[in-house]
Amino acid sequence: MKILITGSNSFIAKNLIHSLKTLNNIEIFEFNKNNSIIDLYSKLLAADYIIHCAAVSRPELKSDFTKVNFGLTKIIVDFLLKNKLNSKIIFLSTIKVSNNSLYGKSKKKAEELLKKLHQLQSNEIYILRLPNIFGKWGKPNYNSVVATFCYLVSRNQKLKLRNKHQPFPLLYIDDLLKVFHQILFEKIYYKKFNIITKFKIFKTTPHNLAIIIKKFFQQRSISFVPDTSDLFIKYLYSTYISYLPERDIVYPLKSNLDKRGNFVEFIKLSNNGQISYCTINPHKIRGPHYHNTKIEKFIVLSGSVIFTFQNIDTLQKTTFKLSAKQPKVIETIPGHTHQIENSGSKLAIILVWTNEIFDRNNQDTYLKSIQ
């Protein structure tokens, strides 16, 4: 399949091109403002599909709305008609076609041209009336409010909110890519002329969006990660991380060193405890203590250790020898004193998950010796 993508340097097109490059038997032709119309003609002659992404939404000159959004579409349609080319077209339109904006009007006129092309020579047409799209590679202050907010907040800059309580729809870039793949490969649309308006939409407000993204910034410095069981939060957090300055990709964690070794809190989960790691120096012991409710899971990543448990009620004692050579998970039991002894001659490193976030002022940890 040969696919021509116009506006190939744009946010949506870049994501689309990279998703198509993962597939076999796809040849991609790119057209953008650096190419000539002669380049466009040669690529139109070869293309099975034209994915028309080229557009302007915030041009320097108002006339560019007509020049690009309508004008380039007219050039394509005229060439297909003149050469009787039956290429299929996927056109990126907007939900704003019904409003009075120059952007909406220019997209509506382009839609009418495509409808005329279909009527004259039955080219398959797929018009995607899109809401605001968000995801990696969006241009701040241009493509979407999400891109702008992520860029500014990740740099600790102030946000300017307009219509802050006005709901608006959002579509995630990867969900849009799935629609492209459905059209190209799954053939779920059976009409020859399609206006597609149903997408996986998230609704929010500028105010709510600002609160969420600011929270990402604040929590990251204290090792919290958001609850990604909410799909919108998952998508938004991935988008936010893609806007981080390179210097902020790495951030420090606090070490808690003593004679036994080190304890470091790695990730704090909004609804599912935390992940930490500890080290134990040779022949040193962590513990003994017990918990009433707190659960811990341990896995030895390096070295060898002896875990000892004792029921604080019955005093029954159990011992386990674990090493990194045979990975096993060991889990603490409420009401059981436990301790971990490094039984080897090298530093032991242990990964720890707990079902609650460590709170120094409210610890479910009680010192008690093993008898």
C-alpha cells in the first residue's frame, strides 16, 4: 500500500508516520511546506491513499486559512479529477465546521470539494471531524491547550486560563491512530463517502486540566505517580512526561543510610502503596519488628539473606533462606515479627513493595525481638 501524507511535519502526521513505519508492505510519501507542487503531483500519481493532514489553525495571515485549508485541498482534488485518479482520501477536518470561525469555514469548504470529487468519480472519502487532539509532539501555543499546559507546568511557568469552566472534548493521539488503522486495514467503514464523528472522547475544562497537570509536577518531586487506572489520567500523564526538559528526566531520591545499609523510597502509588529498595551490609540485620495491617513483599536482587518470622501470639518461628540466584517473593504476615539478615559476604539488595505509603508520623511498625 502506498500512502501520501500531507503536512508530514505536523503533530498528527508525525505520530501517524511512525505508527505506519512499524508495519510491513507500506510505502509512505511525505509532503510538507518544504516540497514543491511538482513534488505533490508526482506523489499523487503513485498514492493509493491520501491522508490529508496539512492545515493551519493559527496562521500569521488570515488569508492562510483559505490558502492552505481550502487551497491545497483544491489543488489535490483538481489533479485527481484531471488525471482520473481513484485514490482514497482521509481528510482531517474539525468539529468546528459548523461555527463561524475562519478555520471552521475553510475546513467546511474543503469538505465540500471532497464531496464533489466523490460525486464526480466515486473516490472513497473519509472525513474525520476531530476535536482537540493531545499527545506527544504537539506544539505548545498551537496544537492544543494540553500541549501548552504541559510545556509551561513542566518548566514551572504560570498558566493563563480562558473560559476556565467551559467543558471541551479531547481525543488522545493513539486513539486517533487506531481510527486511521481501522480505515486503512480493517475496513470497518462500508460507505464510499464517510463523515466520522464518533471517537473515544474525554471531556474536561481548562480549570480541571490545569489542576491535574500541576499535580503531576508537584507529586513527581516526592516520588508519587498518579492513578493510571483512569484512562484519561494515564494518557495525560504520558503526554506530560513527553514535555519534560531533558535536564529533568533524572531526579534525586533521598537515601536513609545507617550502619545496616540504605533504605530508599522509589515510587509512591496514589492508591496502592509504594515501592522501595533497601541494602543490607554483610552480617547485618534489618528488623525485628511487626505490623498489624501493613503488608510487604520482598525480592532479593543481589546477595543472599535469611528471613526469620515469629508469630507474636503463638511464638511459632519460621526461617527462609533466599538469594538472587533463585528469585522468589516473600511476604510479611500481620502479627508476625520479621527480620532480614545478610547471610553472605557481599552487599544484599532487596526490592520492597508495601500496601501503604510510609508515614513517619503514623507508623504501623512495632519493635519486638524474636525469641
